[in-house]
Amino acid sequence: MPDLPLIAPMLATPGTLPHPREDHRWAYETKLDGQRCVSYLPGDGTLRLRARSGEDITAAYPELRGLATALGSTSAVLDGEIVALDERGHSDFELLQQRMGLAGSPAKAARMAAEVPTQLMLFDVMFLGGEALLDRPYEERRATLEGLGLRGPGWSTPAAIVGHGEAALAATRERGLEGVVCKRTDSRYAPGVRSRAWVKIRNIRTIDVIIGGWLPGKGRLSGLPGAVLVGVPDEGALRFVGAVGTGWTDRERQTLAELLSVAETPHCPFAERPPVAGARWAVPRLVGEVRYSTLTRAGYLRQPSWHRLRPDLAREDLTREGL
């Protein structure tokens, strides 16, 4: 494969809609619930797909191979998100989890591609025809991307609108979608940077957390976690932010039980020992996403509820996100 520059994806910062006076300077895209993917097309009929971590995930998604020839001999590096769509046409991370982690099992990936097909949603172009576009403004990169006509059986370029941020966010809420990503039209592409030029807004308040332990279940939950103890990175340490005991399906609870049994350790990973009795500890490497209503004065999550595991994230990917 001819050399192409490896480009880490630019990241969005959690936030709120821009001020109405600035609305015309922002573009709005639907927030997708999938696996971030940078696509490398050298123009020689080959393709590489890399996750946010840089891992080569090409073999996990055989249905996307056709993208390799979509631009003919023109080389390109494209940013996007791999999603699995539910019956409503909405991105569904739980569905996608069945496809993730199969890069080392091509035969299983091929079988699963027939059962749970994916789509690659493309929303940026960072390199094209031998030229880096990183310093070009978003509006120019977006126009270039749309001009490529990248619409195929497993890939497309979702719409973006300039201005009308409140209407865009309301539309996602009404349709049951996750939210929007707001992008300054004059912003350059900043590889690997969590930039305030890109702002993500979720219709539900969620946070990515690290599981540092659990409370064993009782009764019918015997042998399973009754609640998980979660924290967030804070100046190099893990700060406890609460116990989450609701929101799981039976299958998710069983999956967590299996993962936690492997991760068990006698050492508490939190900077300060949580004020709970009977806890068992886990090596702090499992990442999950939790819904919550607000924060208590002590900094704990109020009314937390489990949302999903995040196998696509590692501890190093997390920030405090305003906590």
C-alpha cells in the first residue's frame, strides 16, 4: 500500500449550542452512535480502516471493501463513523458491538456482516490526491467531500446544515436520535485534539466512566453484579463518582459478570475508598457509559443508570467532561 499520512481523528468537546448571534458560523451534523473510523484509500484498489486508537479494523468490516475503488486512482484519507442501523434506521451501538473486535477473525466477520450489516458515514476529508487539507476550513473540506459523490452500498455522506442549530437539535430529539455535533465553519482539522471548534450535544446526559469495582448481587442476582462502582480520571488518579445498579438487560449483566471476574483485584483502584460495604475491586480498564440526571454537591452522579459498555474506549481516552 502506498504511504499515506496517519491522521488521528479530531475530537469534539461536550457543550451546548452556540449563542444565536454565532449560529450562522456553525454547521450541524447528526451525532452518530458507532465506532469512529479513519479510512485510508491509496488509490491502488486497497483500503485500510483504522479505529480511533489507531488499530487496523479493516478485516472486521468486509462489506466496506468496495470503498477502496470508490475514488478510482485518487488517494484520500476520510473521517467517519461505522454504524449498525436498527429497524428505524437509527444508529444502534448495541447492534454494532456484535461486529466490533472481529479484525482477527475474518471468517466470523464475514458471517456477521450478513447478519448485522454496517454503514460507514463519512463526514470529513483530511487528505486528497496527494494534498493535505488539514489547514483548510471545515466549510471547504465539507464541500470537497460532498463533491466526491461517495454514496455506495455500505457508505454515504450524511447531511450537514449551516445555522438553525436549535431546530437541528430539536429534530434529533423528536426523532429519538442521540444529538448533534456542532462544527465551526472556519475550523481547521486538528488531529488528535479535543477541540472546542467541534461541540457534541447529547439529548440525554451521559458520561463515560471507568469501572473500578462492584457490589455482589443478592437473591436472583447472586453471582452477578448488583451494582458497579465507577470513577472518572482526575489528575492522574481515579475519582469515585457513584454506584450504578440499574439499566442493564440480563445479557448485559451477565457479560459484566464475566468481564469483572477476569478483572478482579484485591486492591481498591480509587484515590479515596468509596463509602460502601462489601465491595469487590477490579483493575480499572473497563469503560462504560452511564446516564445521569445531575451531580450531587459531593460530586456523585445523581440517579445514575447503566447505558452501555464502551469496548471502543480505553482509560486514556477519557476526560472529566466537566465533572
